[in-house]
Amino acid sequence: MTNSLRENTGADIEVSATAPRRVGLIAGGGKFPILFSQRARSRGYELFTVAHLRESDGALADYAQAVEWVHLGQVKRILKFFKRHGVREAVMMGTIKKTRMFTDVRPDTKAITLVGAMASTHDDGVLSAFAALLEKEGIRVRPATFLLPEMIAPAGCWTRRKPNRAENADIRFGWAVAKEIGRLDIGQCVVVAGGSVTAVEAIDGTDATILRGGKLAQGNAVVVKICKPTQDTRFDMPALGVETIRIMAEAGVSALALEAEKSVVFDREEMVAEADRMGIAVVAIKEQKDSR
């Protein structure tokens, strides 16, 4: 038994109902796309990967049936690639440096039409509009974690050391501030020390924010990283890992609060072990009230 998929060229592709399940991957940089690719292959999926030039890891080709390398903004190439290979579900994951939008974007007519119809071109809006376009074209967008549920952050204090009273006060304050900058689609992360915000994440990213905030605080600061209120958690969850802890240690930051069930964590055991070694408290919070 076969199903037919017609491309813009008019050609029909026959997809066998008994063939291995196919999934498309739209990959940025970092470890997440590699981990997903490894899991997809181990589960018997055929993987068709769209990789971004100067962002994505070349090792993605080791796990994919086919790879299409694109510049940011080449939407039509992505759609044609997936349709050519009969892909009907896809995931989006990995990092794209925000500064790339100023130096290396090659929008095609599809991308220009997509952005032109938007009231705002902030991160969340662009990603959501692109996901809606994929689904309109018959490509279901799956959660990035659907094959990696163990990467979703569970609630609780993960480290031997719990945040002390002063750190908890800064976490509560920082949480409210982070949610507000998230609502405005500015960033996901703040650094707080003694009730004052020492850094707010912008286009420079989380690591740079931690370093800036920690330097100004000169010790005893906390990092709060949350999911933006408007974020689509299928493809845009905050990500942390052992490198986050190392950056915090370098910056002299003593505690980390992240949002449980709405964050992904890489190498959690290694991350916690590093935090314990450095005396850094790590807590994942499911819900935080504004107590100011």
C-alpha cells in the first residue's frame, strides 16, 4: 500500500505505508540536533536533515538519509527538500546566533512573504510563523523532545547545596523580571545580586549575560533562566548544561534557577556533579509567584 505526495513540480512520490517512519530535522548549532539524530536512528527512523551553513555540525550527515545545507532564510529550499523525500513530520532544534541576522541571511520570496505578513519579527513570532507555514504545507511540527523526554528538566533542587535565604530572595525577584523580559521577547535570562539586576539577556546570549552580570556583582549573584510566556515549547525551550555551570563558576555566580518541565538539560548528571564540585546550587522550579 502506498500514499502519493505531489510536489510543486507536479511529480508524484510514492511513500510506502510499511516503510520506516520518516522525520525531518531542521537543525541549528549545538549538541541537541546530534543527540536527536542519534536517537532517531536508534529508533529506526529515516532522518532527512536541513542544516544551516556555519551553524550546524557537519556530523549530522552521519545519521541522515539526506542533508540539505541552507542559508538562513531559504524557506523554499526547506519545503522542496522535505516534499522531495516524502517527509510529513519534522522537528526544529539547535541554536542560530542572533547576530547572524545582520550578516548572513538570504531570504527567498517565501521568507519575505512570511515576514512581511507579521506585525513583529521577534524570535517567537518568526519561529511560530514558520511552524505554521510548515503545517500548512502538510508537515506536522513535533516537539523537539518527543524522542528525548529525559532531557526535560524535572522540578526540585538537584544539587547537595540548596539556595540560601538571600539567594532565594534574588531568585524570586529575578523570576518576575525574567518573565517580563520574556513577555517582551527580549531574552530568557537575568542575573541578580542583592535585589538588583546586574544583567539582562539580549542578542549576546546566556553565557555572555552570565559573565557580564557576575563581573558586576563580584560574587553571590544568581542566574534565573525561564521559558518566555509566549514561547512555543515544541521548538524553542531554554537549554542549559555543564558549560552553563562552568561559565557561572568563572563569573562567580553562586546559584541557578531554571524552569522545570519547560527547559532542556544536556548531560544533567555531569552538570550536577560540576555544580556540586563548585558549590553552586541548582534548582528547577515549576511555578514561581511574583512576591515583590
